Amino acid sequence: MRTFFLCNGMTMKDFFRKNKICIYSVLSVILFLLPVARTIYVESKNGLYLIDLAAYCDVSRALFKGCNPFPDHLETLVIMGQNDVPIVYPGQMALFALPGFLWGHAVQIGYLALNFAIVFFLTGLTLVKACGYRWCDLRKPGWRQFVYALCCFCFFSSACVMNIMRLGQIVLVLALCLYALFWGPVSRWLRVVLFAFIAVTKYSVLPVVAPLLFFKGRRKLCIAAFSLFVFLSVSPVFCGNDLAEVYGGYYQAIGVLFQPGGVNHYDMSPLMCHFGFFKIPVVNHVLKAVAICMILWLFWHERKTRHFSDTLLLLALSLTMLISYHAIHDLALIFPLLFIRLFDFAKKKQWFFFWGTAIFPLYLMIPGNVILTVSSWIGGIRGIGSVVYLSNHPWGSRFQHVFPVTPFFSAALALWSLYLYFRVKDPYCFEIPESGPAGEMPPTVCPSGAAS
């Protein structure tokens, strides 16, 4: 290599300076294509799993035909089969009935393509908000576009997005709706639709965010979105379903899967984020009570202001992960906020805050096998299994007795978000009016957070 440069009468530094645009372009394209190539390879090797997407579509399809798809009537499920108990909220029927009837490779590939597009768009939206449009202008390739490609690669490579793509979760769609609701210049009615869509597809996201909106004066938005949520929730009745029977079966399914031995309990999966991993129930209740007290204090502290900040939103979502059911894929909702914080700290050269925040996305980029190996080693320590649930999910004998690392990660993220809320002045302050688009507020008027 060195001989090549010497023969051409230039140094490596001269070569890079002369061809830097081309080099950045090639590297950016490689970073964009690597996650796509990896997904194609994994899905073609193991087959398209997408069990959660299949559940959404199968339950919605059955409800649309007037059949109860829950535990006592599993024979109505034709896509996911009768071996798994679905816990799909019946109000999603209107959203997933059509994909359920059209189920096939076209729907599955379309789902994967949609998620790729959302990751590219969300990453670009985050960079535009943090640094300006020129960072995402692909018509002018350079080092900024390389950073954009690198951020997309990090987002794609995170454990949360990889779980989303493998399981068929719709968390990235929810993330797009959530940030359009808070950041986007969208109309009043579209904001209502987005809010209701988030509620009906994953109501566990809203225990903190929805009351914050209400207490900050967005009562018309909350009431209108709740009305649409109620309409979607009762929509199965228009297809001849008995709502009492359908929702009774739904809550019965929740009871089956969330009890010890169920797929969504800590003794079967260590990848949940909420408090519930201690074998002594009172400890779990105390931890949730502490988190709820923090949330109530946050409501009280924010009640007199109409403005939001990204630090406030980060804290609200982090606390939500602790008190309601969430798994590791739901952390994708927080990724854009972490990116914004990192860029802000880098611009201000606040390296302590930068590296403290960087720990969380870096952790999510650690390969799953490494985390499971370390978690299995921790779970093998004598006596630890009498304190917390150790997962025995059938990943093979190598990953038995897995210690639940993810809820400790979520708790650390919530504590760090609370620290940032007190210590950092957030320049990204915005207001969500009752009508019209959301508007950016000047940094000097942002009252959110104890330091602002």
C-alpha cells in the first residue's frame, strides 16, 4: 500500500484529502447496506419469524370475521397456529385486519422495508433537530453524511431494533408516531390520530406521557384522542363480536402469559425492562412505588408550564419502562432522544455528560450472545437464584439460568435521565399547541427541568 502511494508521488494524507468525498461516500453506502444485508442473510437462513406481527394480523383477521381468537377459541387462528396464546389488544382490529387477510411474503417483506425506512427517517429527523438539515443532505456527500450513516448503523445494530425486526414488533412505527406527535409540524386532527394510534397499539407507553400532556393543558387533544381510542376499542362489536367475551378472553390471555411459567414472565425471558424480577413480591411493589412517587413528583413539578423538552420526554419514557410491561425492543423509543443528547453534549464539549449518556446506546450494541453469556455466568453464582428469577428460556443449554440484566439497565437509564433533568439546560424546548403544528421555543424560555 505504501509503495503504491510512493509510486504515484503522493502520501496517504494527500490521497485522502484529494478523494475524501469519494471515500466518505463509499463508507456511507457500506454502512447503509450492512444492516440490510445482515437482515436478508438472517431471515433467509432462519426463515421469517415475525411472530408478533403474525399475532396482530391473525387476531385482527379473526375478530373481523366475528370470531373470538383468545384462549378458549384458538382454533380461529390460522397464521400463527394454535400453540401460542396471543395478547393482542382487540382495538387493533381495524389496523391489522387487511394485512391479516393478505398475509404472505409480500406483507412480511413490506414490514421489513417499512422498518428500514423508519430507521433512516428517524435518524435523519434526529440529526436535523440536533444539527441542521445539511447533516442529512445526501446530495452533498461528506463527513456529515458519514456520521448520518454511522448513526443509522448504530440504530440498526442495537439489540432493540434487532429484536423488533426478528419478532415483528411495531415499536418503530410507534416511535415515528410519538416523535411526529411531539416534534412534527402536523395538524390538530393528525395529532389526535397519532395519539390514539399509540394508545390502541401499545397503551403501556402512555402512563407518564399522557398525564403530562393533560396536566400541561393539552386537554382537548387528550379527550379527542381518548374518544378515538374508545371507538377503536369497541370496533369489534360492529363485526358481530361479544365485547364482554372478547375482552374477557384478552385479560385471561394476559393472566396466562404473565404468571410464572408464562412467556412474558421473568422465569422465561430476562429481556423485560419493568420491575418484577425479584422473587419476593413486596420488593417489586416497593420499587414500583418509588418509581410512581417520582412520576407524581414530575407531574407536580411540570404542572405550571406548557413547554416540553427532550430531557423531560427522555425521563418520562425511562420511568414508563419501569412501571408497566416493556421488553428490550421498547427501548427503541428512547434511542432518538439519546442521540440528540449526545450531539448536544458533543457540541458543548460536556464530555462527562456525553460519555455518561453514551453508555446506554453502546450497551445496546453489544452482541446478544455476549450479554446472555455474561448473564448466564452471573446467574450461576450460588444463591442468586433465590433472590431473582433466572430465565430458562430454550436458547439451548449454553444460556440457561440467565440473570435479568435488562431491568437494571432500565433503572440506570431512568436514574441518569433524572440526573440530566436536574443538571442540564435543554436547548430543545418545544410547545404542542391545541391546534396547528408544534413549535420550537427559544432556549432561553425553556422552563422544563430544575436547571432550566
